[in-house]
Amino acid sequence: MNDTADTAGTADTTAIAGTVGAADIAGRPARSLWVIIPAHNEERSLPATLAALAAQRDRDFTVLVVDNRSTDATADVVRAFAAANPALDLRLTTEDEKGTGCAADTGMRHAIARGATLLARTDADCLPAPGWTAAARAALATGLELVTGPLRPRTDEFRLKAWERWLLPSVVAVAAWFGKLRPGNRDPSYLGPYMMCPGCNMAITASLYERSGGFPRTAIEHEHEDRTLVNRVRRVSTAYGRARRMRVAGSVRRLRAYGLAGTLAWYADHRYAPDEVDIR
């Protein structure tokens, strides 16, 4: 494992705008990097995420939003944003089986089928920093096949107090520490050490995604799909690590809803089972 200092579901995909670089649109060459966003009832949060991607310094990528059985205007939000931002290669597909793992896997495999060799994922309530795609691409160019980076709290959702600004990073740090001790992460068949890799801030080569088996097609209530992906990767590769410049600001809405103890217990093998998982 390295540390880089600087650096199947339903088809029916709609290319709704920004078709530059799309191999399956007007015969144009495919882009190598695709950003996948699973989205379930994210009409309120998704515009900010899409705006953050539209503001990337490295714009040579395709964004694919996977609408995962939304009952709100998530799909309409994507279409409206695409119409207003034609320079962004933004696409929309659907996954009818509810589950973050299901939606993420559908998006990844859809992108691979259309020529993607590099895959990044964030979530529909997160804000990638302007250099996120560039940092992911640079890290993967060093020979790493799976990379992640720092996760910080969003400051635009709620009025955060000073102590709350370090709370999310602390939760991530505690979860990463627990992950190294968790029995399921210490199987002798693993080739390298455990690395926490949040699904909202990760990039992986298409080759490794396919070799490892990818995200499990499951709901987050049953299995943390990002943890499973990391452990699948650890069985076939040691070429994974962190890129310090690959920064994402994550939502604190689950932390606000579950509290600190509940959030830690939720990420520790669902030892806390909330009545409402899809916090919106």
C-alpha cells in the first residue's frame, strides 16, 4: 500500500447533455475517466454536488448519475442541470434494485462498457474539491489501482460550531482505527493491510474493479459496500493508497441525525440500527 503525497442493473442510460467525448454519442471518442454518483431521493443535495464537479480544474471526464428508485425529482434535477451546463458531460441512468451497492455497481459497469478505464465515485450529498478529479487521475497514474483521500465536513448544509468541524474527521479516524482491528478485515488471505476507503471519495481502475468483483449488489442497511470493495481488492492487489490532494467535503446529516455514538455504532457493523437510514 502506498501514500501519494501530491497527487448490471437496468440499462436505459440517457446522455442528456455535454456529449463531448462520448463514444456512443455521435461517434466521438470515449473519455477514460467516469465519475459515478448513486442517488436516491437527492433532489435537494444533488445540485451542489453537480456544481462541484462542473467546477473541476480537470474537466476531461464523464459524470453518470444512477437514479436508484427515487420518488422525488432527482432525475429532473439532473436533466435541468445538464441543460444549464452543456459543457459538462452529464448522463443519467437508473437502477431499480434499491441499494447503494447496487446503484454504484450498475454505474461502474455501465461506464466500463462504454470505454472507461478509470472510475471515480462520490455521493450525491458530497462536494469534491476543485482538484479532485486531477488528484485522482494523478494518483492512479503512479501505478496505484485504488485511491482515496481526506474527508472533511461540508460547511454549507448547517451552521457548524467550531467543535463540529473536527467531528467528522474524528469519526472517520476512529472508524479507520476500528477497521484495522475488526476481525473481518484481518483475514490471512489478504495481500495488504486494511485501508478505509469511503465510497464518497474513491477512484479505481476499471481493470481492478472487474478483477476484484466490484461493489456488492446490496443495500447499505445490510452491508457497507465500500468496506466490502476494499476487502475484495485486498485479495487481488496491494496497489492501493491515499492521495492527500483528493479531498471531498461530506455531509454531516447522518451525524446530526444519529449523534456521535450512533454514527460510530452504525459504521461499526451496524451495531446501531436507526429507524430511518435514508436521511434527507
